[in-house]
Amino acid sequence: MTKVQTNRRHFLRACMAMAALPVASVAAAAEDTVTIAAAADLKFALDEIVAAYRSRQSGDRVEVIYGSSGKFATQIRQGAPFDLYFSADIAYPRELEAAGLAAGPTRPYALGRIVLWSNSRDASALRLQDLADPALGRIAIANPRHAPYGKRAEEALRAAGVWDAVQGRLVQGENIAQTAQFVQSGNAGIGIIALSLALNPTLAQQGGYALIDDALHEPLEQGFILTRRAAGNAAAARFADFMQDEVARAIMRRYGFVLPGEGGAR
């Protein structure tokens, strides 16, 4: 082999080594990133949990997108790049697990509650039966077709015998956070929203709420999965485990969630 050939070989090897460096760096960065799809009722509680987690695992990057549990389930089936999926209805992650789209079993994380909430009248004095009065104006609920809180709202309204009376005055949010916004903005006089949202300091200062009897609807059992995409993602596994940490559990309790092992809502 000539000196020129030897030098060329060394040059090519050096180039290949340099080219490999960014790839390894990108792979490491991706492994430290956690992308979460979460039900909108978790907005305030999970934001605090993520902040607490970051203070402990400062090298991990956590990104959360909030929305409708049903729509997220459909997106994951279609290949959406989520590592963790927190659903307000545990049935959705269980279905994804059964379809082979989860990296491990579905984990229950809470029971949710629904409330009547308003910033324009004293909701604490209202009952579901009062919603039949047209004078109360429009009523906001989440879309029952894909939002678990909307399904439970419909069940409660039917059980209270007022579903037919209120249907023409319903405005439906794409998720429970948008439902609360309809009431905040005046597009509805009262809404059936998540207790976890009503307990947020901003909404708590704006209006009051009345807890809806959970005997009127099916339980809002909530669960999450590590998606198949997250298999081998150490950061995603760390965050999933952090949900069992007492710091995270204390935050969930403060927002009105009933936690596994601490008794049901009924």
C-alpha cells in the first residue's frame, strides 16, 4: 500500500468517526426526552408534577401535550410519537395494550370527579335537576363521543332525568379544559367540569362548584401506559415511576384525585 493510499484510508476513517458523533449525540438526546399525551383534566396537577420531576432529574426533558383522551388513543394507533399516555378513561390505554401498542401493562393512577362550576352564579347551591330551568342558559360539557368527562356528564344528566331538557342548550368542548373555558368566557352560564380544574387557584378564585354524586355515573377510573415507542427509553420509565413518588401523589390529592390504594370515591 502506498503512502497516499494509507493517508487516504486514515482520512476516511476520521471522517466516518466524526460523522458518527452527531448521530450518537442525537440518540442520547432523544433517550433523555419524554413526550407525554395527557388528558386535559391533568393540566394543572401534571404541570406541577413535571416541575417537581425536573428538579430531581434535571437532565431529562419532559414535554406534555394536553387534550382529549379518545383523540390521543386514535393518534397513538396511527403512530403519533408519544412516550407516555395518560387517559381520563382507563379503557383507552387498556385497548392500546391489548393491541400491542404498550411497553408494559396499563397502570391506574387516579379516580376523577365531576362538578357543576360557574363564574357567574353560585354553583355551590345548584343541583343537576336545576339545569332543566332554561333561565340558567347554556350548559357546557365535554364532547361525550371522545372525552371521558363528557361521557360521565351525559350519564349523570340522564340519571338525574334532565338530559332531554338540556340537550338543546348544550355547548360541547373538545376536552374538559375547553369546556371550562366556555364558562370562563361567558359562552355558557354553567359547566360540568373536572374537580381537578375547579380546584385550580385561577378557577377557584373566579367561581364555585358543587360536587356531582358519583353514584349517577360510571367511575372515572384513569390510567396510563408507556407506549411501544418508549420501550428502552430510560427517561420515560423514570417519569412513570415518579408518579408513585409521594411528591407526585400529594400533588394529585391536592387537585381532588382519589389515588389507587386510598379508597374509592363511592
